[in-house]
Amino acid sequence: MYKKIEVEIGGKAITFETGKLAKQANGAVVVSCGDTMILVTAVAEKTTKNMGFLPLTIEYQERMYAAGRIPGSYFRREIGRPSEKEVLTCRLIDRPLRPLFPKGYMSETQVIITVFSADPEIDPDVLAINGASAALSISNIPWGGPIAAARVGYVDGEYVLNPTRSQLEKSAMDLVVAGTGAAVVMVEGQVGELSEEVVLEGIFFAHQGLLPLIDLQNRMREEVGTAKREVVQTPVNEPLKARVEELAAAGMEEVVTTADKLARGDRYDELKATVLEQVDQELYENESEVLALLGDFKKRIMRDRIVSKGERLDGRSFEEVRPIACEVGILRRAHGSALFTRGETQAMVISTLGSERDEQHLEGLKGDEYRRFMLHYNF
């Protein structure tokens, strides 16, 4: 069933369409604002595997044709890994969506956002969040939305809802706010030297501005949405839970009171092996059931210790930081190097100076960009 709904946000018309493209998807929505147009599809497996987590994939894809450009690769095709912009936008979309899936839902789910047309003044990222929410809302995929998102700027002492790129160049604030009808669920962005009151007011301003998008999605769901699939939660195996906790009680206390991280991990591995060896096999079908219950027991013991004694696993209080040490000049031939250590966490940081020909050339929908400063973060 084709449906098109339009709403005005921040003086700009935003259009949601469904029923025209990607008809085989569980949910598909085309979102447009100005000359920017994106397609969002949501698809989920019908079967569920007890994986212990939600296998949710968010993909945001910018195509060069959306800006009337040909890719600069040798084959003149869209190849290679996602750009930094695409990766960061995927995370931006994922954060407000993921917490609203119901507990126990573990079907593989994909939300794919493709930029079809790119207005140089309108960034697709906020539209992508709204489109992803709309696609999930009208689908039969179990999900607790809708949510909506808006960008807020601060230009000449005035808040601007969904500012253009030209306005953002003059803005002291660039925040993306996502929320439900009742509360803010995510804030992402950057702010200049503004007071806390100005920033908080900007967040509330954005939340009020996104409420019409919540209403629009509720209308779409009522008019073209499908019934949600039922999530069957696996009941807790109480006999197995009691037996696991009985076997692990003494050993778990030793685990959570071991200050050294490596030693604590070794003791926990030994405890897992002991419990698996001693627990009655007729109580469970898969070892993952035992390990999941053991993990829940560990979390509860850790939390009780923190709340009752006011100290963390390594004996530190809530206000105490791990020992910090810094060294510089570690690498003799590098232009700059430093080793930062905090407890058992270490970071080796190396800096290299280059010339103009070493600048990074980035292709994007808003044109070519050259970066003189590059930060690479590797684990």
C-alpha cells in the first residue's frame, strides 16, 4: 500500500514515502528533504537462534552518483571499505535504535540506508535516523519505537532546528538529538565555548522540534504498518540456575576478590570448567545455558560487592583512579612518541610530520576534502 506523508520541521518539508520501492523488505521508507533523498530498508530473519546477543547490522551507504560525481578509483566504481563518514553515521543510527529491541529478540536484523540524492546543504544523517525508525515501525519486526532525530545549531544567539551546512559553518553548536516522545535517548555532536545552560536548552529545543516526526511515524504505523511478530522469551531454567549458583558460590567469591586482572580471568576460567564438569547434564541441553547463568551470577555478585562495600574489583574506591605513568621519546626514529599507562591499560602514541603532498584526499558527496591532520586509532 502506497503512502506519502509530509511534515514541516525547522521551516523545511520532510517527506516519508512507503509502498513504492523495496516491496519485499519487512519495512521500506523513502525520506526526502530538499534534494536529499534516501531509501531505508529493514529486514529480519524469521527464525531465531539463541546467540546470546542481538545480531543487528546497520549499513549507511553514500553513492557518488547521488551528488552527480564519478568515483575516483581506478575502476571508477564504488569499491573498498566504508568511508569514515559512513562508519560514524552507522554508529549514529545504531545507538538510538538498538536499546529499543525487546529482550530475548535475537533474529538477525539488517537496516540498510542508501543515499540516492544529496543536496549539498542537507546532510542525510538525521534523515537516515528518522527513516530507520519509520522502516522498523511499519515492519513486523519487534521494536519499541518510534524514535526521531533532529540537529540543532546555535547561530547569533538563536537556536536553529536542522540547520543547513552553510548555517553550521557559522554555528557554535552542532548537536544531533534523538528521542522518543517522552525522553531524549541520544546526544551526539560538538559545541564551542558555550555554557551548560545553553547546551541543555539546545537539547530540549531539539527534542521539542522532533516530536512532529514521532506523530508522523505513529500515523504511518496505524495506516500501513503490519502486526509485530511475537517474541518468545526462553523461561529461566530454575533448577539449573539453583545448581549453578550452588556450585559456583565459593569459587565466585574468590574470583571477584582477586585484584589482578589476568589472575582473575584465570580463576574464572577454572570456575567455569569446574561448574561444567559437576553440573547435572540432564538439567541442560547446551553448555551456553550454563555459561549464561554463570555470567549472570557473576554480575550479581560483583554488583552486590560494589554496593555493599563501596569498592571495585581491584580494591579501589569509586573516586580512586588507577596509577598513571607517562613516558616520551620511546621510539628513536619517530618524529614523536609517548607511552601512556593507566593501571594495566596502555597506549603508544606516535606522531609524524609531513608536507602538503602527504595530505589525505577524501571524496564525499559534498565534494573533495583535504586533511592536514589525521588521527588513526588501532587496538
